[in-house]
Amino acid sequence: KNQVEQSPQSLIILEGKNCTLQCNYTVSPFSNLRWYKQDTGRGPVSLTIMTFSENTKSNGRYTATLDADTKQSSLHITASQLSDSASYICVVSDRGSTLGRLYFGRGTQLTVWP
Amino acid sequence: EADIYQTPRYLVIGTGKKITLECSQTMGHDKMYWYQQDPGMELHLIHYSYGVNSTEKGDLSSESTVSRIRTEHFPLTLESARPSHTSQYLCASSTGNFFGNEQYFGPGTRLTVT
């Protein structure tokens, strides 16, 4: 069964600290993996996208990694800011059909305290 | 920021009422989607559209219906609202013929049925 599991479910860190969020998936055949940021009361916004051949992608203070062999991805946030408080969602797409399909994780709720 | 809009942002309505959630985008995207999201849970695709006059049901069964008469407009209708319809509804759009392409999300409509 194709699934996307994220950990931890929630995380609290102090402003300025670093953190790493995890995503494990069983989706096959794999096409790409995106990390989305969803602020409270808003829609998700794409942070990074990674395909099978990529193992690191950065977007400012956000760095995503992908290990396609172990089917694991991580999102590292450096020097956290209060505005980083949000839900971070891992989304994996497959290529099982022409259109593909998306599989969503439940997200990690990050809270950054001053 | 994505040019995709949803109205209303919040709606509290009584059981049995008919409601329409509006979604419009100004990016000229041919693909549009409706997702349902409960707190702490993953997004579930309930409807999508390839383009004008095209609508398909998603992975999660829903009593709602959609229409796509204009490229920029993708409204969702509930003929008779029930408390089980209480949820957040997110609209999204994208280009290309692959679900794994980046989807741009609206801010969502939080629906409460009493």
C-alpha cells in the first residue's frame, strides 16, 4: 500500500535553533517528492521538489534531502524564525499511470518560540 | 503568491442548506482540484478537472458536486449540508498533464455545519 509517514507529529523549538523533519514513503513507482509549508488558515505552499536523481535541494534556510534507496526524505530548517511556525507536509507523486497520483503525509506541526 | 482565490473563507450553516464554495484562479491553469482536510490529517482529493467541461471524482468519496464552465472558475456545491461535511476545503490548480506538477493552493474555506 502506498503511504507517506511523517515524524515527529509535532515539534517545539526555540527561535534560532535548527531542526530536522522526517518523511518515509512506500510509494512506487516514485516520480517526485515535494515539501509544502502550510501556515494556519492558509493553503500549502511548495518549498522544494526532488526527483529520483537528486539527493539535496535548498531553498534559503530550508534544505531537503532524499534517499531514494531507503525511501526517506528530510527537511532541515536552519536558524529558525517565528515565521517558520507552520505545518510541513511531505507529498510524494507516483508514475503508476499517465497522470500519476499524489500521496500526502499528515504533516509535522512546527512551533517556534521566542 | 499564487493567484487563486476562495470564498467564503469561513462558513457556518445549518443542516439541510445548499451551499456553494467558490474557487477562481487567474493563472490560466487548465487543471484544478478540490481537497478536503481535517485537523491533523492528510489532504484528500475529492474532485479534479482537466479543463472546461471536464470533471472527475477523486480518491475520497464526497457528496459534493463540481462544475467547470470557465477555465478560471471551479465551484463546489453541497445540495444538502450535514454535520459530517464539517471540514476545511482547499482548491488548487496546476499546469501540465501530471499530478506531480506543482499545485498552487487557495487559502481554503472552513465549513461548519450545525
